[in-house]
Amino acid sequence: MTTELRAENDVVAEPVHTMARCIKIRIPDELCHTLDALYPKALDTARGMLKDRSLSSSKYWKDIPCVVAKSLITKYQRNPKCRDIKSLVIPICGDKGKQVKLVDGGIRVPALFKKVVIPAKFPWPVVGHIRQVEFFKRDGQWLMSACVNTPCEPPIVVTGVVGVDRNSVGNVAVMADVQTGKVLKLGIDPAGTKRCFRGRRGNLQREAKNALLVKVKRKQSRRMTYENHRASRTVVDYAATHCRAIVLEDLSTVRSKGSKIRRYSEKNQWAFAQLAMFVEYKAALRGVPVLYVDPAYTSQRCSRCGHIQKPNGKRYECASCGHKEHRDANAAFNIGRLGAEVVRASGGGSLSVLPSGSIGGPYAGKEPTRCVG
């Protein structure tokens, strides 16, 4: 998230909190010939940049426009992980409106199309200039991805919290509203989906069908992204509608050396970090705060009395108070209550205002609670 100043009639207004968002735009057919002619030259230039990374100036690459060469250097040559390029993306930095201009009716890229305007409509307001555009070809059609800043909604007045438990078996996530007791099970069964794709990949590997194997891997990645978008959108919409803060487990150390669940997490093939990232940026756009709490014993602690015991599969039955509940729902309530207690401890016993920065200090376990918002 960034902060920009809106100026009207040379008067600097209040700072506006913005976030980068991208939109995909179809290139008109009459402009595709320009990109078709540029693509092979840009591809040869980018591959030359990878062969000799010391030539890190646009003056060495005269075959393509200077602005394209500079962007290729930033995107490919300065990336140490990039070793080869199979499908090139042609980037152009906006340079604060100098190289990519936002005009009435669309976007103008003078370096490639002179004064011709690419038709574009943004579904949300745009603040400032276009940050960057990228041209790429998919299924024989040229497309443009434009990155712009869009304003975030003002922070909500929080009246409660919702806990979100991310799972590898059962559902992608389970959300629990601590105040009302409402539980939402979100997404498909990750374990079943992983089993299906793992079997398909294994068959293709045995038959050495590498091209189909790549397609299946991409399809699995797209499926995970789609399900994570659906789950995160439901969580953020509920939190924004009911004025709730979102509480997630801090899983940043589950793969660290000495972690008790490191082996289990390494076998897991679901993108839980991606789900958290989707929740964060969607929540930032809606003005919803996101908290991270220690995940220790959230699945083993009874959400009613606090007794700790190992659950039996997906069924949780407390041996102390007899409380029966779904294991993931029980964990989601524990996560939500951890967040609520930390907020009360930091805000003087009230949930009406959430801290905008780090809450600070560990509440439970070894890892500190952190706040995003």
C-alpha cells in the first residue's frame, strides 16, 4: 500500500492511501502488427542481456526502443533467477506519465503506437499515473496488462473479529464469527484435489508426456488461485459488511528448522501463503484490518473451556466440558478469540478501534502477533 497526494488547482489535499491493481486489456487488431514486428527483436535482445549481464544500459541495445530496453533490463537482466526466456513479456515503465499516458478513452504508449489510443475502461477509480504496462500474447491474441493505483476505502470501525483457519483437509478455510457463533466453510477439499492432480501427474511422468505434464501443473496452479480468490473474497466481504477484523494464523515459521509440523507442511501442496496474501490486499482495499496470531494449540484447545487435547480426525469432543464441534470450526473460534484478546489488551478493553501498526509483544507462544492494515 502506498500514500499519494491529490492536488486540485495547485492545492495539496489530504494524503490518499492507494494500492496497485492490474487490469487486462485486449489490443486492437490494427496495432498487433507493431507488436508482432517488435517481439522477435525484443526476444533476441533479452536473451543477449542474459548472456552478458554486464551490459546493463540501454545504449548497448539499439535494435529496440530505449524505454523497452530499460524495462527488459529491469525485468530480466537484473533478475538472478532468470536463466532463459521462452515466452517474452514486453514491459514498459510508466515513468510518472511520461512513457505511458492515461488519456480520455484509454491508454497511450507513444514509444510504440505514437498518438494512437488503446481503448480501456477501468472498473475502479485511478489515482495518479499508470505505473507500468506489459504486452504479451495468449492464444494468438495480444493483450496488455496495466498496473495502476486505486484508492483504498477508509478504515472501518471494528465491532468484532472473525477467525480464519486454513486447512489441507476438508475445506480450504473455515471462518468463525466469535460474536455471533456463525461458521462458514469455504472452498473445496484441498486433499482430494491434490490427490487427483498427483495421480494425473504420475501417469504422465511414467509415460514421459512432458508437454501434457506442464499443462496439468498449470491447471492445478490456476485451480488453487481460483479457489483462494473465492475464499478470500467471502471472508473480506463478510468482515467489511459486519465490521469485523480478520484474524489469521502466523504460519511464517512452520517450515523453519525445529518446527514440529515441518515435515507435514512440506508435503502439503496448497498455496496457503497465497490465500493470506489475497486476504490482505482485498482487506486493505475495503479498509478491513488483518491480524496474525500464534497458531500454537489452536486445533487442540477447546474453544469453550480452554482444555487442551488432541482431536480425533475432524471431530473435536472436549474431555473436560463435553463440548462437541468440528475441528476446523473449533480452531477458527480459538484463532478469533486470540485476536480479540490481543486487541483488548492493546486498546484498553475495546474493539471499537484497532491499532494501525504492529500490536507488539508476544501474546501466546514464541511468535509475536502482527497486524496488517
